[in-house]
Amino acid sequence: MSRILVVDDDPQLLRALRITLRAAGHDVDTAPDGSIALRQAAALQPDVIVLDLGLPDLDGTEVLAGLRPWYQGPVLVLSARADSQDKVRALDAGADDYVTKPFDMNELLARLRAVLRRGPGEPADPVVTTDHFTVDLADRRVTVDGAPMRLTPTEWGLLETLVRHPGRLIGRRQLLQAVWGPAYEKETNYLRVYLAQLRRKLEPDPAHPRYLHTEPGMGYRFTP
């Protein structure tokens, strides 16, 4: 059984989701606004959070910003905002997936199963191993085919952020803030330059990346 926190200001939708998710075997808590959601997330430590963006007190992206410094679990956004820029902003703020209202309940259940399988993303083992390279997060070392590979501090920061969340799409703004700081959140050209450098050092075929993937217009993903 997984514990799910559903955050939405529509009481009818909250009731429907509570019934459906409990019938699917989950333990369900609900919150009608962002402030309550942040308090409940801290107190309950849910396995996944289903988050509406249009809340009465805080925007959903503000809730994400409040969650991500400490909450490692997946967040699935459920929103009536269908514009691609809204999706990009949510992903940049730390969402793991995005479902547009109105939605099919079976699709939502499938998306929840997918993010729950991925889990929080933090590798339990401090050593991440692929067929071509190994990243030792504790010792901050990288080897390629068994040989040490020197990375610059910036390259390491970028790689570390990606490999700590395997399979998860990391938004461009989130990456820039994590590696360079808030003042650089619009410098997307930095990401292109440094991802190209990392691919040359780590990928067997940098022109056709196997591990460090670009999601056009949204961000980057590490696939082990």
C-alpha cells in the first residue's frame, strides 16, 4: 500500500479520487490548498503527491518550490492548464509527470503506478553503474571503462544532479539553479555546452546519447 497526498480545491474531485485510489489499494490523504499541503507533506511523508496547480492560496509551482528542497518523492501534477509552457514551468519546478484535466481515471492510475515504480529517484547505492561508466557519488569519482575520467566541478555538478534522479525528467531551470544558482536560471545555453562536454567524456557515441538524454524544450534525463 502506498500513501498518496491529493492536493486540489475541488471537493467533488477530491472525493472521487479518494474513493478511486482507496479502491486501488492506496492510503489517501487530501489537502484543499497549498499551505495545508506543505504541512501535511512534512507530517505524513507520502509516497507520492498528486498536485493541482490552480490552488486558492498558492500556485502549484510555489508548492513545488516549497517541497523540492526536502521532499524526494514523486509529484504528479493534475491541472486544467493545457498550455505547453505551463507544463514546462511545472517540470522545471520539480514535477515528475503532468496530467491534464479532464482526465481518464485509468490513465491517472497508470501514471501513478509508473511514478511509484520509479520511487523517489535517489539511488540507495552511492555508486551508479552503467555499461560504459561508473559514478561514485560518495567519493565524487567517475570511471569510463575502468579508467578514471576527470570532470570539471561544473560537469560533476550537472552529472550528479542527473544521476541522483534516474529516469526522471529534470527541468532546465531546476538544473541551472542546482548547478549555477538562481541568477543563471535563464542561461539555457550553459546546459547545451556542458551536456555536450559530458557526452564526449562519457557516452560511447556522443552524437547518439544512450544515457544523457535531451527532452526538447523541457529538460534532461539520465537513463542508466
